[in-house]
Amino acid sequence: MAGLLLALLAGLLSAITLAAPARADTTAACGLGGTPISDGAARAIAAACDEVAAGTWYTWGGGHGPTPGATYGSVDPSDPERSKNDPYRQGYDCSGFIRWAWYKAAGSDVVGQKDAAEEFQLPGQRLGTDTGVLKPGDLVFWGTSWVHHVAIYLGGGKIVEARESDTHIMVSDLTSHNMVDYAGAVRYDPGTAATTNHQTWSNGVNIRPTPGTSGPPVAVLPGPTTVRVQCQTHGESVTAEGYTNDAWSYLPDYHGWISNIYLQGPAWLPDVPTC
């Protein structure tokens, strides 16, 4: 009888272990898997790996407070059962995690309150979907119809990520995600990005979170203002003040985009690189 009870107890403990949330990989599994793209990227990876070591939770909506850092999450309407504990756990979702890592790397909130789709528009070198060109520190994205996930590439086919509810910040294989849904990568480094000064004109000019007019503005310029422009891209076509233009410039000090209609100069600024 005693042997039977011990066997039943062992089976119960095994079932409890299997049902427990998956833990992140050990600190030995998280780190540079090659030469990073920049010193800033190396610091961002180090900050991300600190969260792996700490066992920080994924929480849906976590990390999007007024300042960077772990926050309590919310129930994900698309997966309420898995995310039911997120309101009681402090942590990050995927984009909040990227924001925190780069905040620790740069010493300021260089990414801002963006979701994965908005982070896909961060200024930097666009690498496309060729995974063979990836280097440690590159931001990798998933979502071919709409971008819904972002992680940091570590090298050696590994990523560090806030993956999903009921798991901790973890190291994963790049290919553990559906690569058919892989959107591409951005080589982001605000520490080395060059900027040029430009003058706006008109009043009440909106700075947008993406290169388009959707979404509430992140700032409104009351009148002519000198702004730092980091890069420009083609986005939503805008008609205003008798002009039509689809060019948008990224303003790193506002973490947002301005239509080139409201920047003095030609429609496409000659001294500004393409994002």
C-alpha cells in the first residue's frame, strides 16, 4: 500500500511540474552569439538577458507605462485563459520588452510607447527577410498581414523575447516561430544615427506615431519649430495647404513622424537618408 501511495504521489508531482509555466532559459543560454551591430546593441542584449536571469514574466500590454519598465498587464481578449494571470504579474509584452532593453542601453526612452507594428517603422537599416544577414542586436519581426511580434536577435539562430502569456522572458530559436510569417528585420541603433536640423512651418502641426494620419498625435507643434530629422520614408499620401506628398520624416526627439509638407524645403529632403 505504501509503495502504491508513493507511486501515486510521484505521478502527481510529475503532473504538477509538467503543468507549471515554462521558464526562460538559463543565463548561460542568453548572451552574444557573435559580434554585435553596435555597442548600444550589446548593452540592449545585456539588459534583455538580465530579465531572463530575473525570471521576469510576459504580461500582455506590459511595459507601456509613462516611463519604461515592467508593469502589470491585462487579459488578452484573443487568449483570455492563458492571460488570466497577466493583471497580477509585472512584466513586459514583446514591444514593451524592446523599449526597456533600449532604454537601458541608451539611457533614455529612445523607442517610446510603441507596439510591434510601430517598432517595425523605427529608423534604421531595413534588412528584409534574409535571415542569413542577421547580426546580434538586430530587431526581428513577425506578421506578414500585420506585424504582431518583435524580438532581439542574439546570433547563432537564437533570439531573446517576451513571447506569450504564462511564460517568462526567454531565449528561443529564431525558427521556433512560423518563418512563413516572418516580416523581416531592422538594424536599429539610435546612438549612432545622424540627424539634421530643419524648420517647420504652419501652426498646430501633428507629429504622428507612424508615417500616416491614423492614430492620435504624439505631439503637436504650435508654430514654426526647429526639429531634428533622422531619416525619411514614403508613407501615406497627405494633401494640405495646396500640396500633396507621401514623404514623412522621423523626429527622434518626439519618437514620431511629420509629413514633409510641414518641413521647409523640397518634398523629399536632399540631406536626409531613407529610413
